[in-house]
Amino acid sequence: MDLGLAGKSAVVTGAGGGLGFAFAEGLARAGAKVAIADINVDSARDAAARLTSQSLDALATWVDVSDETSVRSMVEYVVAAHGGIDILINNAAIYAGLKRKPFFEIDVGEWDRLMNVNVKGAFLCSKAVYPHLKRRGGKIVNIASATVFSGSPLWMHYVASKGAVIAMTRVMARELGEHGINVNAIAPGFTLTEASRAAIEDADNYGVTRGAIRRASQPADMVGACLWLSSSLSDFVTGQTVIVDGGRQFI
């Protein structure tokens, strides 16, 4: 099935590895020109090289999503290279290295750092691409988390940040619909990335028995929802949050 993504220009933030790379690879395989934007420029370059070695269209660019000047420069670079932007995947977030602790033990500095990336980053990137999406319509896909719906304890700053992403998704959908821009969110369940394995002991079995589909989630399991929400197949879908967790929220 043709998703209508051939030749589309897509920006994926935090795509140097993990879920971000999976999204970038999926879009590139569907024919999109993908910009891999990451604060770790070496990871971005390595990720882009992995795709270009397979004759896929990808470029690497550095970005600090919490800094407006950096975000604007990244967007200008991609527009110059690809002739515009059609799709933004707001994936960049602080997750790796977070220590689980009661909310009353969370340091204010850690709270602010996480909100600057996870919430302000999605805001700044969406704001920067808006003028380009407005010209020809487009898609914004925000990456939230299923932890918002389970109220996962000992992650209050992370859970709160992803709840804010869902709220922003609904507001942007209302504001941008008249310009032909769809804004939706994906809420992944616990997924086996390097960061997840480092955060959770016995990650391969974490929560598996709580799912309707009783196996661990892989990054590839998230890609279908991303492609659908980025494609013409979802042109009448906006303001929605798609939970992709193997049915864990319903058990």
C-alpha cells in the first residue's frame, strides 16, 4: 500500500538511537527524506550513515531542542537541504539515566532539565516548523508515553512531562487544523531500547504478563503507528493519542 510518503521531508528529533532511529528508518524505507536531529551529533551521523548505506535518503543535524536558536538553525538547515518540511516527529526526550524515586525526592534542577527537553523541546520544534507546514499542510507526531495512563510511580517528572505532551497535542490540533496540519501523539508502552534495559532490571520480562499480547515490545512495534499518523491515510485524524503497548492498559 502506498502511504504517500515518497519524497516527503521528515524531521525526527532524538533519532540518533532507540525509538527515534526506528521512526527515522521506517519513514526512510517508506520513501521519505529524513533528517536525523540529535544533540549527540556523532550518534546522528552514525544513524544517517546506516540509512544512506542502504540507499535511503537521510542526513544528520545537531540540535538542542531546549534552545530556540538551535531549533531554528536545525529547521533552516533541513529546509535548505530538502526544500521544505512535511513531517515532524517530536521524539527527543530525557529518559535514559533517570533514577526512580518518590516525587518529594526529585531535585528541582532535574525537574527543570527534564521539562526543558521533553515539553519545551516539543513546543519549540513545532513552533519552528509551523510556517513551513502551513505552506503545504503536514503532520506533527508527538511521542508521549503510556505511563501517563498508568500513573507509573517513582517517575513523576517523566510522567508529568509526557502528560503535557498529550495536552499540547490536543491544543495544537485545534489551532492548526484549518491550515491542513494534523497533530497526533503516540504513547508507547515499555519498549526494549538500550535506555529501557539500563533503567529496568530484567527488562525483557517487565510487565509482559499485564499485556493482552504477552511479549516484550520492540522499537519496530511503534513504527506502524508513526507511519500511519505521518501518512495520507490519517488525514482525518487529529488531536488523538494512540496507545501502543500490547494492550497493557486494558488488563
